[in-house]
Amino acid sequence: MKDYLSMHYYYNDDGTADEIVDSLGDCIVQSAYVILKNKYNFRNDYYKAFLNEITVKLSLYNDNSIACFETIENNFNKNLFSLKEYEENENTVNKVSEILNSGEIPIIKTIVERLPYSSFFDETYKLNQIRTHHVFLIVGEDTDNFFYIDNPSVISFGRFNAFSGNKEVGVLPKNILYNVTKDISSIFVVDFNFNTIDKYINDPLYAFINSKNNYILKSEIEDGETYFFGRQALLKLKELLEMECINLESVAPSYDRSMVKYLNWKIWNIKGRRKLLWYYLKENNSNVDETGTKLINALDNSVTNWLLLYRVLYRDYLKGNLIFGNQYINLLKNIIACEDEIYGILSS
């Protein structure tokens, strides 16, 4: 059985942050990738299978409220892996031990506000509040404790008890995990589809081709929702900002978090899609011509501007701003200019 306690997950061997994992956005995709790279003899091209096209999608209900804000493609749609789910709740501790003993790495899904090491921890949290679902890994155990891995951006290091042999690994007493998960919990085990992974590794440019084609897609109406793509999606978002109709404390369309947490989650994912394409071009720069260099710079500018929107939006919210509105229009204009430039380079 492999010693998962000594491995690296969200960091590289030299202690720097793993840019690939950070760019994958969704916590369950991140978890699947770090299991893939550690359990199946790390290959430095695994990440190519996770390249996504980058087109923004915005869907609205008839009253202009947001139904979804994301990219067109998601790694879940590519069938790189499948998940076997166990809903255990009060039996989570025993099931986790069973899965670890089988040689698998369990992914735990629960409410992030109940995790004591999390920056979102709320000791007064009640089950009737909005539930922000989150997943993390458990990579080992002893008699009294589980040893876990989570994204550093979620961890409050003042409440993080590190494993003595690896600063990436946290110590979570089994009785704490029981209390955290006894009401709501799922456990996932990942099964990778290696033929599909190899297919995408061998055809990484599809992500660039689809990004170009989808940026100018026309809007669609289906089941009471209007879908906007690429440039149209960003221009429609600009209209919503002008209307000052997005309340950051309202319930998100995912129904599991507030709108400010939803927007920051989705903006982070959108930023990550661009960062991963940027990473691919930088890693393969011996095959990049002048146009490719321009694309690297354009993607870098886009990442910078999406990240700026992410940071400013949350900073202002903490200062008491509750509306995603007019004050962000200039930031969005800069993003649109970056996205237009990317489209222009891809088209050339």
C-alpha cells in the first residue's frame, strides 16, 4: 500500500504551489487530479487531459435573475473519471477506514462551515442555514485521527494542526469528523477512465479550437432560460451590473451558498480555465511562434483581470457592499477587452 502521507498534493516537491491544481477550480476536480498524480505514478502530461475550452456561459430566467454563470465545458462532461458515492452520515468514520484499508483515497463531501480548520468555519452554524458544500481528501489514519488534504485557500492556518511528517497533511480527530458529518455527508471513490484521459492528452488543441468557435455563439432559449455565450454573455452581465439587480447576500442559483460565494467560486473557475491554457503554452514554448507568444500574453492579462474582479468583489463585500453593480463595470470592460483579444489571436 502506498504511503500517501509523504506525498505532495497542492504543492510541488520544492514547496511552491502547484499551478495546475490551483487552475482546476472545482474542488472535486482538484481532488480527482491530485489522486491521479499520486496514485498512478505521476506523469507530467496528465494535466493536458484537464484542459478546458474557456467560453463564459451566462443563463438567465425570464426575470433576469441568474440561473448559472460558468464556462461552457466542465471536466465532468469529458468523462475523465467517474465517482462511486456512499451516503453514510453517522457511519462516515467506519466507511472512511474501510476505504483506506482497500487502498483507495476517499473524498469527503460535507458542509464547509462545519469544518473546524476551514476559513469558513462557523461555530454557531445551524443545519437550516445555507449549506456550502465542499470536498476534501483523507489519505491516512491512526487509532484516533484521520489525516486529510484540503486546498490551502480553504484552510485557516491558525486552526490547522499539521501532521509532523508533512506540512500539507492536516490532523483531524475521528470524533471531530463524526460530529462534522453525522447529519450530512457523502464519500466518493474515484475511478479513472484512462483511455479517455489518453485521448485528451493526445489532442490538447481542441480546447483552443472550441474556445474560438464558442466565443461568438448566438444566444439560445430553452425551458424558460436564455443562454448567452462568450462575448454576448459578458455584455449581458454588464447590463445586469448597470441594473444593480444582483444582491450578494441572496441565495445562489446552486441553492447551496450565498451569491457572493457563488460568484467568487465561478470567477475562480473561469480564471483557472485560462491559467491552464497559459500553462500549457508556457510548457510547450519550444513549439510556440509569434502568434503563440501573443496568446500567452493575452491569456495572462485575462487571468490578471478576472483575478482582480474576484479580489475586489470580495474585499468590497467585507466592507459592506451588498450589490454587484455599477462600480464593477470598468473591471468588466477590461475583461471583455482581454477576451476579445484572445478571440482575435485564436482566429488568426
